[in-house]
Amino acid sequence: MWRWLLVVVGREVMGVVATDGTVGKALSVLDQVASMGRPVRLRELLETSSFPKPTLYRFLQTLTNQGMLCYDPEQQTYAPGIRLVRLAHSAWSQASLAPVARPHIEKLASSLREAVHLAQIDNGQVVFIDKRQASTRFATLAQPGQVAPAYCTGIGKAILAFLPEDERDHAIQQQAFLQYTPNTHTTAQALLADLKAVQVDGIAYDREEHEVGIISIAAPILTPSNRVVGAVSIATATNRYALEELEAFRPALLDCVNQIGAEAQSWLPPSLP
Amino acid sequence: MWRWLLVVVGREVMGVVATDGTVGKALSVLDQVASMGRPVRLRELLETSSFPKPTLYRFLQTLTNQGMLCYDPEQQTYAPGIRLVRLAHSAWSQASLAPVARPHIEKLASSLREAVHLAQIDNGQVVFIDKRQASTRFATLAQPGQVAPAYCTGIGKAILAFLPEDERDHAIQQQAFLQYTPNTHTTAQALLADLKAVQVDGIAYDREEHEVGIISIAAPILTPSNRVVGAVSIATATNRYALEELEAFRPALLDCVNQIGAEAQSWLPPSLP
DNA sequence: ATACTAAGTTTCAAATAATGAGACAGAATT
DNA sequence: AATTCTGTCTCATTATTTGAAACTTAGTAT
């Protein structure tokens, strides 16, 4: 409960709320609108917001003026604006490792005929940067940007395990530890034990922790200087493969991440707070 | 020259610069970084920025803290951050008309075997929301978010022609009128004359105005209340079709936009300033 | 129709945060 | 070793943000 508030008001940095002044507050409002998943009214935002009405109102006005939000006068609702789409295009093509990784992801996906995902971490959440599904042609587009919890996905654990200690601790504090399935880790302790194993093995598994029937094997993308910049996962369903059978994908997966890591050499690590 | 400054410093609203306070300034810095197309250093930004060094520095810090920018400590460069990708995913799926339009775009593209584009307008620029190329399988992904000038593209003119007068005038003021090809309109007068014809005809053409060899036919997406919320274009090359032959696409194109317009009924017009 | 309620908007003085000249530190270059 | 250039920090000044309260408008119930 309290954690939610912290996240909304400002980005929590090492346990301390860093509001980043007015800009941070405005961006937290932007996040809130985006997280609603549908156009929302001022009143709805007010319920969960920590800002008083006029302040929230002013932020919405400003963000709308700026094109970061889109206001529907008839419904009096706010939704994320197109300017974000424009900005994200730049982000995708320069900031993320997607362009570098894409050919490797594609190769892996088509050789295995399984879904291959590329993700980075942002503020404790897994953000999918690219997805490839060789089996189903014309799979879902526009999936880049989707988010998932880090603590109960293979791709999330692969990244968490190889983060520097302070960043990892911070990220773990941000996890919600909701129990999605009987296999979900619900405590930091359980997660840490799992991460320990991942560190040793170099590979993370999703043992139906996020969704029953879905399993995955994931590996971190490490730069030559051993910094983790993302992860790749191969996801499949239990009716196609047993968990143990995923082991067979290990060599191909490690090949893939190693190649990406090498090419990402001259690359910018996502600078998390 | 001066216009550029205005755009950078704040969003120009009806000829007056609306800085939107600190938030607007910070976002203008974000835009500037994104528009550079590659990771940039503080010094480079300083050259074109109107902010003094410490101020710019602070904005970059704030935006980085917020995950809107990504800082590479080794190169000391800033690039757009992943948080944008996450936010844009929300924007794409709720704010844009992409989800509504997608099936229609797809149908059109596959029936014609030509490239079909969906775009909206943001701050005078065309922002592509979706693209479909039936001919080349596995065409470029992550194109949503790309921008193009409005005054010399079919899709841009289709939107401009049907904007309310004040918004159109404002948008026209924002055009750069660079001469890309011999056919490019280089004055507001020439553009207005063209738009007049588009209003009458209901269809806009790109007569190799942006790129030699590339032509297109475009139509606005109008809501039942006759508000333009975007446009669809069919683009092709002069070595495949002559400009006059595009006329043959008219019925299919109008069908497409009418259907999208009808479904977008309950939709939020992009609230431009 | 009229009163009532709730959501959205505006006002304005107090509180707070942003500002930028200048100083400083560190790296790269001469 | 001296110089230059870039990035970072400080702090008094200045301008902006803030939010309680008042006001307006739209919707609902009486």
C-alpha cells in the first residue's frame, strides 16, 4: 500500500523518495494515467493521487498542452498522447539494445520455432523491448513496451540475478510479490534464493510462476565488462515442452545472448537510479 | 530559425509561446535529445539549447532519474530512456486509433498489395501510428512513431485539409517548407491552394513532393461529427504506378477510412493546443 | 421547474522550487 | 607543465509552484 504511493509520488531511490521537483511530479501523473489502461477523468485520478485537486488539474493541463496526454473534451478524459509514440520511436531505435539484438533474436526464434523475448528493466519492472514468434505468423505487433513483473518471470530473474548488489536490492524492494500461481515466489527471501541459483547457473527458469501452463528459460545479456543490459527468454507452454526439456535450448540461448552482449560492447547501460 | 527556437523552448500555442513552466522546459529538452537521433553529450545540446549550462544539466539529471533519458557514464551521453517505450505502449493501445484501425488497414494492404500507412498529427508533424506492407513480408517493425512533414506528404495534407480553421492555420505556421523535390510546396499559399482542392475532392495526393519516385493517395479519417482524427494513405513508387492510376484506389481507400471513422465514433480527438 | 450535489475551474497569497553567474574539478590536449 | 574544455557544484536571487477556498458548470434528485 505504502509502496504504491511512493512509486506514484516520485521515483524511489535507495529507499528515499526523490521527487525530482515539479518535473518528477508531473511525470508521476503521466505514469498514473498510462497505468490506468483506459481514458480517465480527473476525479478518478484524484482518488489514488496524493496531489490536491488544483495541483493535479494543473499537471493534467500542462501534460495535455505538451502532447504527452490527450484530452477528450466530450468525455472529459485523459489518455496518453501521441507525442509519447514519437518519443518512444527514438528510444527504441537508439536507447534500447533492440536494433543490435534483433537479428539474433530473429535467428533464435526461427531456428527453435518458439517465442523469443527481449527485455530490459525499468524501475523494477520488466519492459519487453522486442518479441519474436516464429510459429504464429503475424504475431502481435506493438508489443514492445509491455510490462511484466520481474520477480516471477524468467527474463526478470535473469536480469535481477546479475544486477549490481545495490541495484538488485533496490529492485527487489519494488516487487509486489503478488501470488499469481502456486509457484510464485511471495517473499524476497524465496526470490533471493532462486536468484542465487541463477547466478551460479547463468540461466533463469520460469516454472509457471507468472501464469499456469507457461514456462520459460532465460539468460542475461552481459557486456564484456559484465554489466547486465537486458535478457532474452524462450517461452513456451507446458503442453509443448516439460520444464526439463527447456535445458535443450540452453546452448542456443547462451550463444544468442553472448553474441548480443559482444556487439553491445559500445553500449550504454540503462542508468537506473 | 526563430521558429525552431520557439518549438524547442516551448510549444507554440496560437502564435504565443506557452512554456508550461518547468515541466514544459524539461520536456523540450527531452524532445531535443530524441531529435538528435543518437546519444549526445551535454556540450552538444548546449550549442542548440537556449538554456544555460547548469539549467540544462539539471534537466538532464532529472530526466535521467526519471528514466525518460538513459545516461551512459562511460561516453557521458544521454539517449531517450526505456520508460518512454513503456509509456508509448499505453499510448499506442489507448490514445491512438491504431487498435480500431488495424484490421481495416491490414485488409486494405493485403487486398492492394501496396504499403498502407496510418498517421495522426502532433504539433504540426505527421506521426505514423501504423504501417502495413503486404508485399514485403516482415517489413520494418517499430516504425510506429516515425515522423514526417505534413506539408509535403499525402497523409499530412489529408489531415491538414480537414482540420478546423484555427488549428490548420496554426499547423501551417509550424511547417518548415523545405524543398525536398522540385514538386514540394515551398509556401503556405501553394499549400493552401492544394488543401482547398483536397477539401473539395476528399482525397490528397503526394505528387513526389517529399521523395522523388514516391507517390501516394490519402484520405482523412473523419468521425461522424466530422472531426478529423487521422488519415490513411496508400503509398507506392512511380515505377509501379502512375499518379493517375492511384485514382483506382479511391473507392477502397474511402471505404477503409469511412469504416474506421464510424468505429472511432466513441473516440477521443487528439486535443491539439 | 427548483434545489441540491458533485465535478471541474479559477483565484491569490504563502511556500517552495527553479534559476544561472560564477567558482571549481577533472580530463584531455597542447 | 600549462592550457583548454567539459562537466559539476554553490548559493543568493527570482520566479514558479502550491493548495485552501471560492466559484462555475453540469448533472441529479426532489
